[in-house]
Amino acid sequence: MHFNKLIFIVFFFIAGCHQAKIVEKKDYIFGTIVEIKVFGENEEAAVHSIELVFEEFRRLHHYLHPWEKSILNEINKSIRNGRNYRTEDNEIISIINYNIELESKTHGYFNPAIGKLIQSWGFHSDQFANTMPNLSHIQDLRKNLPHMSDISFYKNYFTFKNKNIQLDLGGYAKGYALDQAKKILIDNNINNALINIGGNIMALGQHGDRDWVVGIQHPREPNSIATVTLKPGWSIGTSGDYQRYFMVDNQRFSHLIDPNTGFPANNAQSATVLMPPSESSGALSDVYSKPLFIAPENLKNSIAKELGINFYMVIMADGKIIISHDMLNLIKWHEKIEKDKLTVN
């Protein structure tokens, strides 16, 4: 996840003469455009609830920032200094323990412990260097690759078995923020809303008498390649190489690092997953798109099945599309897709 400084705030209302209002707010948090739409609710309640959500987003932006002042930086500083980290902060304890579980479930394709690799490739900055890193340093990190399982928690202390651990929750934080937003809106009796954090989206209720419809970004064009319908409570997440990347000798290097190679993954352009309602559906829609993006082509479908991902689409580097049968039945293409470009699982 790209964190950046607050740039602008836009607040406006859309209302038809004979239809319920949509109350909408946009902002720039987590280094991306964040948008919330509330449909058919009391205007004052909608405005208040949306502001509560944005306050939470700003808190999480500072709480989990991977390279500016944050609790993650405090933990990473302790690791660098060879010290255990004492905390009674139940939120970070829960987050780290859950991320330990998620790395195990994804066979290490999702690995928040590899912040040093991400930093070495220049992605702990608002501006990328557009130069290759020290490759011997990358290989050294890969040989002693840290894992979330190298972290333990006991009696208020985190302990660390690998000195190369550097936490970066960029592949989790936006999804976690979706789940937090859902709780806030529900607690404030907001029943119909769409939460969008840079393409990580969750639907609450409906848009009037129909479900919310969202677009899937085309990874090489400035428009969406298709739309999907989000049932109430469902989430969608996309990982792609088209926002945070740099080019060297006409080769694209994105922030999505393959822990197995130490290099940016390059077999796909984007991976999109839909997750059904659950307490952590936002986080899972964010996290589970990573292994489908990073894993070799021959493993993507088996990983999806193992993780229980019934709805997914991966656009490969050569433009071919791997898509689940359930997703194919749900998606509406914006242009005709040739059959020889589709692999349906």
C-alpha cells in the first residue's frame, strides 16, 4: 500500500428531485483516493457516519504507516536493535497474529515480514528511484528470508527469530480499513453504502432496489475492463502492477514482491478476487489477491481453491485471462473478449 500525505478533500451531495439522496465524500488517504457513498439515509446521520469512518482511516494511516512514524516503525526499530517489543495494544497484537496466520494459509506468497525487500526496491518512498537495487543485497535478504512465523507473542512481548524482519502491512491495511468502516457504519445504523479504498471495495445493503455495481480497472488502459455486481456485504480487491512501479530498459518493476525470488512478480498484470460477507471479508479481499498475482500460472487455480476463492480473475502478463467459472457468470465485459484469451477454471 502506498501511503502519502493528505492532499485534498472533496465533499458533495447528489440528489434527484424524486429519488433518495446519495451522500458522498472523497479524500486522499493511504496514498490513494478513498470514497464513501451512502444511499437513502438521513442526510445528517450519513454525513456524521462518513466523517467517523474517515477519522478512522486517518488513524489507521498513521498507525500502520510502513516508513513514517507509526507503531510498525516502533516494532521495526526494536527488531533492528535486537530487542523484544513490549506492548499491551490489543489491536496490533491481533493484527500481527492474524497476519502470521494469513502468511501460513497463502504458503508465504503473502508475507508482511519482507519490508526490507520492499524498501530495497525503492517502494518505501513517495517517489521511486527508477533504478535497480543492489542485487547482491536482494540475494542476501532472500537467502535469510524472514517469515511472520519468526514472530512470537508471550506475556506482552513480541519476540523475533530473524533479524531481517521488517513489517510492512501494505497488503493488508486497506482491507482491514474496509472491515473497520463496515463496523462503524453498521453501529451508526447506516444500511446502504459503498466503501472504496483505491479499488478495494465493500458493499453494504443496496443502491435503492438494485445491488451496487463496481468496475474492475483495466491494467493497461485508463478505464475499467469490466463491471461486477456486489451483493450486500461482499468485498472486492485487486492487486496490480499499474500504480506503484518503475521502468528500467522497458521492463516494469512493481511493488508486488515475490518472496521466493526477492524480485517483483511479473507473470501477471492484475488479480481480482471477490469475498463473501464475513468479519474479515475486507481484509481477505485485499490479502488473497496477492498470492493469485504472485504465484506461478500453474498454481493460481489450486491456490484459489485451497483458499476458498470462488470468484477471481487474473490478467496475465501476455494479456490472457484466467477466470473462475463463478466469476465468468458474474462479470460484464466492456469489450468482447476472444475465447482463445480466456482460461476458465
